[in-house]
Amino acid sequence: MSRTDHATAEGTDPVRTRASWLRRLSFTHVGVVYVWLALVVLFSLWAPDTFPTTTTLRSVLNGMAVPGLMALALVVPLASRTFDLSIGNAMGLANLLVAWLMVSCGWGMLPAITATLLAGLAMGVVNGLVVVGARIDSFIGTLATGALFATVGSMLSQQTITGGPLVGPFSELATTGVLGLYIPLFMMLSMALFIWFFQTYTVTGRRVYALGFSERASELVGIRVRRLRFAGLIVAGATVGVAGVLLASSVQSGSPNIGPPYLLDAYAATFLGATQFGGRFNAWGTVVSVLLIATGTNGIYLIGGEPWAQSMFSGVVLLLALGMSNLEQAIRARSWIRAKARQQRSPQNAVPAA
């Protein structure tokens, strides 16, 4: 018996296995990885003395922790077709709040962090009440709550808060780690692992995907749509609360204007990640996309690019992500139409002669 016949007899078709692997490694499936490798090669040739170094590698990995948490905060809400445009101002408020409590109010590190994390949860609850409770469109509702969060931050302080309490044990949260890789990076990866497990292996996670595909169909099969959307917004609020604390620890300050710039990168990474690893909002596609953006922005800085070039890079990535998503949907629709046409032309479906 030949090797092919033996494999077929055991239930494994080498041709199908090879086709499956080629499909998994195709550009439409893991295109972000190929683009990232191309960027690494480009910047290594452009800045050979500064870019291809372990220092740059550690800087990119550690620098993607907070943007990664911000992007991961969007995965669950977007999977349920719910936008959260308040995360930038929410993270800025959390960043400012922990610094304000420690410096201006004299709170200890643990009480201040606990209060800030609870504030993150509260901001998620506010978004849930507005979007789910009041039935306001998530795009408009979270845009409005984001403005409210920014207003609260301005009421606390209109200037950057710095001081001794933010240095020492608090700052070590963002500078302690292993082999030059710090705690925030491992927290971001742990969050990605949790979301991946939740979406892949839990019934609730699959119901969130079902809700994203069709809210009406989900209601008809008994899925509690409103509860899932509310929970997704709470998860987002809690995650940006953690991101705000870690950012304050990293920069040793709190600023009322530090959060909004993270909004564009978060959406760019999440939408780009949704075109990878199966074509839906997922954790690992988001993480790889954050790595791509972090590599691009660091590379632009190292080659002496203008500051506006980094924002332009993130905007281009978001446009490409949306374009790739539309292209992927068009390809799937065309494949479905062709499959239906082949099925109708098959001999089994042929009409017997009279």
C-alpha cells in the first residue's frame, strides 16, 4: 500500500491537509504577519544601527502593553456589534484619577489603584445604562459618555499631576519584569489569553459572536442580547481602568489629555485583527496588529520621521483594515455563490428526463 493510500485509509488525506495548511498561511488569513515581517526588513535596512537590536525589540514589546489593553478592551463589545468610543477619555480619566488620589488626596497606592479600577467598572456600567438601558445607538451614546468622562477629568485637574507618591513602588509596577520585559506586557498577554479562551471555548463567548452576526436571530433563539451587550461594555471599562493605572505607573504622572490619542490605534488594531485568524474580532489577531502598529511607529521614530507620520501610519492601517474586511467579505460571498452554482450543476441535482 502506498503512503498516500495508507494515509487515506487512516482518515487523513494529504492533499486536504496540505490545502488546509496553505489556507491557514495564506495572506488573507495571516496577512498582518507578512506585513509585519516586511516592516522589520524595511526598517532594518533603513536604520541598521538602531532598529535591529534587542533594545528596540524590548521597547516595541513593552510599548505595546497599554495600546494592546486598549485594543483588547474593544474585542468583546465589537464582537457583539457594539461600539465604544469612550475608551480614550475613560482611560485618560483613570490615568488622572489614580495620580490625583495619590498626590492630591494622599491616598496609599493600593487604595488608589482599587478605587481607580472600580471607577473603570463604573464607567462601563454608565456606558451600559446609556447604550443598553436607554437604547441609544452605541456610536452616539459612547461618544457622549466619553465627553462626560473628559469633563470629570478636567474637574479633577487641568494640569499634569506629578509628585513623589508616583515614584518608587508605584512606578515599579511598570518597570519590573523578566529579561527586560515588564509586567504590563504580561498582563496584556494574559488578557488576550482570557479573551481567546472565552470566545473559543465558552458558550457565552459563542453567543457573543452570534449576537454580532445577527441580533434578531439571537433573540429568536433565546440569547439574552441586552445582558451580553451590557457585560461587554463593563469588560471594556474595567480593561481601560487597568490600562490607565499602568500608564500612570509607566510615565509617573497623570494627565487629562493622555487618553484620546490611544483611541485611533485601538480601533485600527482591532479592525485589522478582525481580518486575521478567521475573519472575526479576536484576541490574537488584535495582538499581532498592535505589534504591527508598534513596530511601525517605533521604526518611523528611529529613522527620524516627523511626529505626524506616526498618526498617519495608524490612520492608514485603519483604512487598510476596513478595506481588507470589505475585500474578505466580497471573496466569501463570491465563493458561496460559486459553491451554490456548482451544487446546482452537479449530477445529483439534475432533473431526470421524462
